[in-house]
Amino acid sequence: MLLLTPMGLCMVEGCGRRPGARPRHHRGPQPKMHARSRDARLAALRMSHSVAWKHLGGHRFRATHRVSVKVDGKPDRDLVSRYELTCAPERDCHGREESSAEYGVELYRMGEQTFFRHRYQRFMRFSEEPEEANRRIQRIWGAAAAVVELLGSRLAVTPAGETTAAGRRATRYKLSRQHGPPARASGARAWRKKMQVLSVKGEALLDTATGAPLGITISYSVSAPKGAHRVTISGQLEASVLQAGASQKITPPRDFIVARPRPRETRDLRMLGSHRLNPGWFRGGGPQAAHRRARQGMSGGAPRPARGDP
């Protein structure tokens, strides 16, 4: 039973709003306001590809990330990852990710069709939901955002003049280390609470009008305990947007096989009310992910990333 106290009446009738007005929602830092606050600059550097695409139009993106790991001061392993992304204004994309650890994926997104392959394998063509395709593209585009997120509150972003990049007017920002509170992390990332940021040096370029990231060059070093050992990670990232606003032609691969959903997948997806069969076995899609999302929706819990997500 609802007791219509003054507060209860406000909840029902919406005190302070004109009749028919939509409820107010909190808006976080806006990337286009990057000149005014550090939070807006960080939001711009973490801008998702789907949002940046609206500002950039057709574009190309390239990034190289070199990482060196030491355990107790002794070299452990080195890793080089390379990312390439070409997207047309009509929302077709070709992306590639390769690393020196013999890992690599390549994909084409043509309309509602995805062509996907792991390194050295043939392409598979299948239909999937736009959200799943966007997540594959975001994994490539988000290489720079992942470094910004890692450094978190210890990253200073200071205005450093005007320039041009990718044919756009850009604002330059100096990246450096600053003091800040420990990271808020849990689960597999709980180690970040004890992480120390040893050094940060770099530069970022943001589109002056929209805040879309046009380039970032950054060198950093962080250290954190792991059991009885101390792990130090040093990285150098170079990422840039090329040919913003240019018309890009994406041509799908000629050699591919058509992925067909298995009978069990077909039955499970139809039971869940999906009209698009999504054999997304590569990144945790398919009926298992759909069942998981359905259970979380009924229980009200926060969604978990699918297996293989960063």
C-alpha cells in the first residue's frame, strides 16, 4: 500500500516539473566541453567508437602498443600489439588486431553481416546484433582508452595550445603524472587498488569542436604487488585518426564460409524471443550469453562482461 505523504505525492506527480515533462537524468562530463574541465577531457579520451563515428564520419585509425613486463626488476616478457580500423560514413567497417603473442583477429562489418576470423583461419560470415558488432569494433578503437582508464586519477591532462590533426582543428593536451586517490576496482582488477603510477609522459589531440580523440602518444610505467612479487609494466602507445571525414570504401572478403546456427542454438534463441540468430561463439555470444543476460535481468543484478571481454 502506498502512503500518499508529501514525498509520496512528489514521487507520483513529479513535483517541480511542468505537466508532461520528461524526468531529469544526470549527465556526466561532456567531451565537447574539454576546454573547461579535466573530467570532460578524460571523457573525450575514453569516447566510444559509436559516438566518435558520428563526429568523424569516414575515417581510418591506427595504433601500436608496446608493453614490457618485469617481475622483481627482472625482464619477464615483451608484447607488441597493432590495431587498424577503417570505417565508411555508411557504417561499414574493417578492423584488424595483431600481437607478437601470435594472437590476431580480423573482421568486416557490412550492413548486418559480420565476416570474422582468427589469425590464419578463414572468414566466417554470420548475422549478429549491432551491439555485438560494435563491441568487436570497440575492442580495436579502445586501445588508447584502456591506457587512460588504467592510469585513472593519476593522469594529468593540461592544455598546451592549438594545432591541426586529420584535417581538423585540434586542441593539444600535455599528459603527465599527478597525485590522486587509489583506483576503485574489484574482481579481476582489484590489484589496481595497490597500483603505483611511476611515470607518465605524452600528448593528446582532441577535436576542438566535438572532443573526439584524434591522436594520443603516451609513455607510462606502473607497478603493483602480485603475491610475494612486484610486477612493473612499462608501455608506449601511439594512436592516431587518419583522414577524418573522408569517403572510405570497404570491400568484404571473397573467401569465407557461412556459419549456420546449431539446432540447440536455434531452439534456445527462439525460446528467448530473439528473431535474429546470433552464432557469436567467438566473444561469448550465442544462447549462453542470452541466458546469462536474461537471468541477470530477472535478478536485478549488474551485468557481467562476456567471456573474452577486456
